[in-house]
Amino acid sequence: MPTSINDTDVRSVLNQARTPQHALTPSPEDWRDCWIYFLMVDRFNNPAWPPRQIFDAKFGGFQGGTIEGMRQKLDYLKALGVGAIWFTPVLKNCQFLDGNPDEGTYHGYGIQNFLEIDPRFASDRQRPAQELRRFVDDAHAKGIYVIFDIVLNHTGDVFAYPSGSQAPFSETAYDPVHWRDEAGNARVDWTVAETIPSPPRDAAVYPDELRRNGFFRRQGTPQPGGSETIGDFASLKQLLTTSHELGNVLIRSFQYLIAAYDIDGFRIDTLKYLDRDFALRFGNAIREFALSVGKKNFFTYGEVYDDERKISQYIGRNVSVSGDMVGVDASLDFPLFFRLPSVLKGTSPPSDVVNMYHERKVVEQDIISSHGEATRFFVTFLDNHDQHTRFYYRDPQDPNRFDDQTSMAIACLFALPGIPCLYYGTEQGLHGNGDSDQCVREALWGKKPQAFDANHPFYIGIQRLTQVRDEQPALRYGRFYFRPISGNGIQFGVSTFVGGVLAFSRVLNDQEVVVVANTNTQAGFTGFVIVDSSLNPVGSELEVLFTNRSSSVAPGLVRSTGTAEIHEVDGGTSTGPACVLPVTVGPMEIQVLGRSSG
């Protein structure tokens, strides 16, 4: 394996990727045609061994999941409807804790070598790169795209401060620091990275060009009340991404990985902690390289765990600012995540989601990506590996009480704008919760009696939703409108109370798909939802394309209200008549209504 971004092997791989005989897999025409399945490699599957601890134990060590374990479940994922797999980082992390399975960065975010694959994620520890490439090739053969989780903000615990792995915040860089050897020892004679004589492959940091003290911030733990973008992540050492030279090393390294493993997209960890100019340059450089090797729609999206305004600083390009580079394509949709789960659980009013989208329209109006409007490609989700609780709540006294709530939430996610992303195990009813992110990082393959059950109700429901989304282009590309509702057919508006009804439409050309979700956990709703009169004239009929309840009541024909008072989504008020669709939805029921593609 190469040790330098200027190695002959690296140059050869980069050059070969540009030749017809070594053509890489083309990108999807539109990423909205896919939905993403996010898994943790160490916690998904190992066909050879059971997990080291109870599958849902609160455990911070390696459970033993492998890349081969992922490969052997590709048919399971394809049948579920998965279009792309995003998995936690598989680049080589610090190996010096390898002898103790209870320690170490099982999550993959503590990278020591940006050019190699971590042997701990391979069934054959001597051939991790080959195992990864086989997985990617087989995924592509089944029509599944592959998204790498990458880290640009920090490395693993590659050096120690005088006080150890962590140090108090310092306004100036600590000097000296002691770089670690292959056994994890902080070497007092290794104080300047660039002068370490030929370190072993498991020592210090790689590639060679990265081994410079000046590429690391070396300021210890973030200062309370100080800048959140300055400081290590516990023992994970922050890179100084204001350095143009460092940026070149990282860009070249990840271009090599695209070429070497035929990757289709990057999810960028902790994007908001990067220097903004570097984030722009990285996104642009990766896109242009991907174009040069035949991936015309390589997808990059970042983790900006913040609000709309912060996200707008890190994605695409602001058309009101000069410059011609377009950075990262999109973001994980944290603003939606901050509101949607509580609305769907009936603890916040649907108007919270409506207000969020209104704010987005204002903040993001000048932001474009390589795809056009950046927000149409936000990656939406209900939960992930950084939370303490999964969305699905399993009541110990009544285990299936909230099953409809979860199936409603998944359907809502699949119908909203963006690219839906499901966290692994959602389809099998994993329901971890507690006081740590370890509570939602279950070793799925250890679940009893059956871990990968194709007959699980959630699995079957997701299959049905995938089919509906595939058959209804409006759910992927359509314009998006919230719809006022009414219980009496006279006063219409958005639900401003907890346990209300969330209603919206996706409109594409001459097709309208209406979504009505009753977030009340106990009471049903019978009433009316406004529809587009030009697309659904009086007397027309919409059918139930999907519902999560077998007892669903079919809607009536579109009718006119006569006089009505309509409180518009934008705050204005108008009077009828209006075209409305009668609907009846039970507690925690969602109906997706439209015209069958057949």
C-alpha cells in the first residue's frame, strides 16, 4: 500500500481511473431516485462470529462487524429497497489499542492512515483493501451506490501532550508534543513529526505528507465559552484546515480513494468545524476530479449539526457573493431533525415543521449547489448514531403500541423533499435508548431470534414505501406545499396544537400527491384537506397509495367548500370556495393519496 500521495501507486491509480479500460461506475442521474441506508460497520454484521458483548449492550469497544458482513447482506438490503449505503469510516484508525477489544475507535472516526483500510473491519486482516473493493463491486452489480463517511477535521490519537492524550485549552499551540509509535507510546524523542526517521506504518500519521506539526492545531480541549471550531475532539487531534498545503494533502488522498475503490459519494464528518474556504475548495476539487473520471454526479454532503444559517455557510455557493467555485453539494438535514421527530410523536405542533421550512426558504434563497437548489438534496433522517435514543419507542407494557407511529414517521420521511436516510436496524425494530450514543449502536446481527427478518412489519412497510416512491415521481422531484386542513369544512389552517395533523402536497407537472399524517396517539381525525383545484377538480378521485394501517378509510371525492376561511401557510387569510378532499385518518396513521401510475 502507498505511504505517500506522490507514490507511484497513487499516481498509477489516479491515471488509470481516467482511461476507458478502467472506467469507474457512473453516478446516478439524480440522487433523489435513491434512498440511503446508514450503518456502522462494526455493529452491522459478522457472518463468522457473534458479537463480543450482548447485541444491545451499552458497550464502547469493538463488537466485530466486518466489511464482508456488509457484503453478505447486500441482497437483504436490495430487497428492502436501499439505493445507496453510507457506512462509518473504514480508513485505518490507531492500532495500538487492538489488543483490548474494550477500547479503541470502533466507530472509525480516529484515522491514523488516510490511504489504508483498517484491518479490524476485515474478515481477512491481511487483505482489507481487497475485501472493501469486492464489497463495492458487488454493491454496484446489484444497483446499490456506495458512500464513504470521511473525516477532514481531525485524526486519531496520533500524538500526546505533556499531560497525555488530552490537554487544557491553550491560546497557542503546545510545543513540544510527543508523537506515538506503533505501540501507542508517546515518544519523547519524536517531537517534530517531519523529522521522525521512517516511522512504522502503525506509528504517527500517514500519508507522509501529513506528518508535519504545523498541520495540527495542538491547542488541546476546546475552551468553555470559546470558539466551538477550535480544539480537539477528546483524544482525536484537530487538523489546522486553514493551511492550504494541508488541504492539498487531504484532497489528493480522497481523490485517490475515489479512484481506488470506485466510491460514489462522501458524507463529511464535522463539516462545520472546517475552515470555510477549505470546505468550499474540497467540495469543488472532489467534484471536478470525479467528473474527470466519469462520475458526473458524485455526491457530497456534510454534517453541520446546527441551524439553517450555519448550514448555508458550508454548502453550495452563495449567488450574492463573487466566486465561481461550488462547494459541498448538500447537508444532513439537522433543522428538520430538530423538529420532525417531536411533531410526529405528538409532543410538538405540526406548525413547528411548517415554520422551519419557511425559515429555510428565507435563509437558503441565495444558495445553489451543483444540482441547483441545494435544499432539494438535503439528506433527511429521524435518528442516527450520535443520538441517545432511536425514534422507535417500544413500550415495555405494550410492546407494539407505537409501531404505527414509527411506520408513519418513515412514510413521512419518504414523502418530504430531500433524500431519505434510514439508520440501520430501523427495519428490524431496534429501539435503543439511554444516556449515551452507545445505546443506539446495537450489534444488529446478534439480535434474537432473527436479526435480518424479511418478514418484519417495518421491513415490509419500507418495501411498500420504496415502491410507491419509485412509482410516483412527484414524491422525488415535486414542488412542495403545506396544505391547510379543517375539521368542519369552514375554517382551514395548519395545526398549531400538539397531536395535530401534518398535511402537505408534492406537485409535479399535472400530478399532485397529498400526504396526511395524524400525529395524535389516541384520537382519529375526520375532516378536509385543501388540494389544487386545477389538478383535482370537483368530482375527481384520489386513491390511497400507501397507509400504515389496515383499517384505513378511503377518501371521498374532491368537493367544493363554498364559503370558507383559509388561514394560509404564509400567515395571510383568504376566503373560499376551495377544492378539498375529505379524509379520515386514525391515530398515528399516514395516508399518501394520489393517482396510481398504472
